[in-house]
Amino acid sequence: MKVMRLADSGNSPKLVEATLPDPVPASGQVVVRVSAAGVTPTELAWYPTTHDPSGTPRTGAVPAHEFSGSVAAVGPNVYDFTLGQSVFGMNDWFAQGAVAELCLTDAASIAPSPITLTPTQAASVPIGALTAWQGLFEHGHLHPGDRVLIHGAAGSVGHFAVQIAHLHGAHVIATASRHNFDLVRQLGADEIIDYHSTRFEQAVTEPVDIVFDTVGGDTLLRSLSLVKPGRYAVTIAADKESSEDPRVQHAFFIVKPNQRQLMEIAALIDTGKLRTLIDAVVPFAEAEAAYSGKIAGRNGHGKLVIAVDPPTV
Ligand SMILES: NC(=O)c1ccc[n+]([C@@H]2O[C@H](COP(=O)([O-])OP(=O)(O)OC[C@H]3O[C@@H](n4cnc5c(N)ncnc54)[C@H](OP(=O)(O)O)[C@@H]3O)[C@@H](O)[C@H]2O)c1
């Protein structure tokens, strides 16, 4: 199969085209013929991209762990999927990713694709929507009526967090650039703060039940005093290695694949309650530019997507 993988040499990560053997599914696994893959640019520097699970340095990783496509092969003990079925989902961060013609995943990490989305749109959903879902419900313990502060509301995770919190009856306070205000309001934000011109901690006049942070650093630290005692700060942008502050360590989590949640997310999309935003779509040959940020004509919100199989764009 044709892939884009990290070059073995050079100081900064660079993607190069290569050919790898087609993956063979083991028990419980599925091979997906990739239509499109979602881009998380920071992933190239993450530990699973540069190390094996044993800690050995890793070379030649294929990035992008969320995708849409069709089932190309199923391993033993897979009963939920049929050949050719349209699916979307994610795979393990240590596995080879989806900037590839074929991608190997656990059957439990994918779900039938939303029927109202194109494959390109479907590839923009899994990581953003699952991260928002898990951050709000599993880590933030969201209840209707909660006040929720969401940093990075127009981002690929943040725009799902705003919508899901709003759908669950929360009062949503969002931070974003001014050019994204109309959009973030349409997604369900009740209050929006321009983080360029306003110190958000001065604009938020009453404590919040949940901070959902996608920015990290100073933004997370300045948010902690806004959280009501006994409620939750959640961050996806810091990581445990980058801070010794126990409050940061406690707030951080990494998204996990979850088939049931993907199915609930697909149902919300197909009933028109949840939408996905795409920043730009780039062809397979320009995957390197997608990861290095050198893409023209971006919308300025949502997810960057690589169209692996051009007819599905
Ligand atoms: N831990 C996990 O499981 C996990 C999962 C997914 C992503 N991540 C990480 O989470 C981070 C965000 O991911 P993403 O895909 O949502 O990124 P993204 O699509 O690039 O969005 C980031 C957003 O942050 C906003 N922003 C930048 N500086 C800000 C500030 N000081 N205050 C408030 N908002 C600010 C920008 O908003 P404007 O455009 O409005 O300025 C932008 O929309 C990345 O570091 C990513 O690697 C972690």
C-alpha cells in the first residue's frame, strides 16, 4: 500500500511517500480502505509517534489516527462489519496511521459512518467529537444547567465541545478570535470572549462548573481559580510530562477509541443536532504541507483533512 510516513533522517519531522506491505487483520481487527484522514499536527512530536510501546525509538511512523473509508478485510471474530461498509473511527496512537491506502484498526474502535456526511466530512469527526464527549461527560461530569468555560471554541475539538455542552443544557462560555464569534454563537455559545483583547478571568464574573481547555499553559493555569470547589478542570493540551503541577496532571486526559460513543455521535449528526467544521481539505500528495501548516485557503476553524482517495472528496 502507498503511505506517507516520517522520513528517517532530518532534524524536523518530514513526511515522505513510501510503499508498505498491506496490513493483515488479526482476531478482532478490521482493515479500512481509507477515503480521508483527519490531521492532528502536533501528533508528529508525540511519544507514540517517536517510540514503540516498549520505549524503543520508533522510525517511519505513518500519522493520522482518525479516518473514514470502507471495510476492506475483517479478521476472525469480527461480526459487526461487512466488506465494503462505510465506516469512521480511530486507531491506536502507536499503530500505523491513516495517511495510507489501508489502515488497520480494532473493530471496537470504529462505527458505521454517519449517512449524511461525505467521507471527507466523516474523517473530520472522530478525534474531535470523542475528545469533546469524553472531556465533558467522563472527566467533567457534565450536568444540565452547568456553567462550562470552553477554550479554543472554534478548534477541531472545541467546536464539538460547544455543541455537545449546549445540547446537554449547559450555559456555554467560549473563548475564540473575533472572526469566529458568529460561528461559535451559532454552535450554541451563550457568551463569547475574545482572548486577544480580554482577560477571560475578568470577563467570567461567576464561577464555572467545568473548564474544558484545548489551549494549555497559561490559559489553563489562569482558569483553575474559576472552577467551583468540587467541580472540574479538564485539559487536552498540556501533558503530564510537561508540568509537575498536580492540578494540571489531574486535569489532563488522552482521548480513547469508543464505538458506542461514535454511534451516539453519528446519530446526533444524522439528526441534524451536531455538525462538523472543516478547516481545509488537501490531497494525499500534500500531506506534508498539512502537517507543517503550509496550507493556503483555510477556513480558520475546524479540522484539516487529507483526501486519500480523491473520488470521495
Ligand atoms: N489529549 C488529547 O486526547 C487530544 C486530542 C485532540 C487534540 N489534542 C490537542 O489539543 C490541542 C487543540 O487541538 P485542536 O485540534 O482543537 O486544535 P485546533 O483545531 O488548532 O484549534 C485550536 C484553537 O485554539 C484557539 N486558540 C489559540 N490560542 C488560544 C488562546 N490563547 N485562548 C483561546 N483559544 C485559543 C484557536 O482559536 P481561534 O482560531 O478562534 O483564534 C483555535 O481554533 C492541540 O494541542 C492538540 O494536539 C489533544
